[in-house]
Amino acid sequence: MSSKELDNLVEAGALKREPPDQREFDGLLDSGRKRLADAEKSDLTAESRFDLAYGAAHAFALAAMRWHGYRPANRRYVVFQALAHTLGLKPEVWRILSKCHGVRNAFEYDGSFEADAQLVAGLMKAAGLVRQAADALGPVPRPKGR
């Protein structure tokens, strides 16, 4: 993955550079795995499944960003926008996550939940793809010179 695009986001004020931390990376992956497993429980409401799957996808995407040595400066959704550069994922993955971000915001701030079973299923699939790619990153790279 090229960090040129991520560096451009730093220059634009969307990201900041911060050395990666193995404990943080592992914790984000663990949180994402647990949330995604819970989201798969069919006895939960659509709202709960959506919330859990969204949280899982965000944790995996943030883990990938942190693995590369970046952190969002002030926008939560930038972790999804950067997936092409942090995990090499195709637009169809981050587009559904971006759409779900809008649904999440409406749910969180307005109390309106507008997600059908198809969107929840798409979110679950996208979260699974982000998990696979994040799991494949391996240990956090050590700083050069150590």
C-alpha cells in the first residue's frame, strides 16, 4: 500500500501521523471480532445487528489505519474512505460502509433507523472482508532503525 494518499490526507487535516502500537492494534481487532460475532446472532433486532456490525467494521478499519501509523484527526468515517489505501479493498466495500455511516449517524443523532435486511447483510459482508484484510496485516511494523 502506498502511503502517498494517506500523507495527502494528513496535509488536508483529515489524518495525523502517530506511530502504531501493537497493543492498540490487537485490541481493535479483538473488539471488532467480538462485535461481528455478536452481530451474527439472528435473535437480535436489525438495529442491534447493524450497530454491532458497523462498530466491528469501524474497529477493523481503524486497526488498519493505526497499523500504517495514522489516526483520524477529526472525522470518524475517514477510516472507511482510506480502506483502498490501508487494506487495498475495492470501492464496493468502502462504499457500503460509507452509506452505513450515514445510516448510523441518522440513527445516532436523529433516532431514525432506515436500514433493511439487505443493507444489514451487505454491512455484515463488508465488515467480514475488512476483518479478513486487517487480520492479514500481521504484526505492527517496527520503527526503522530498531
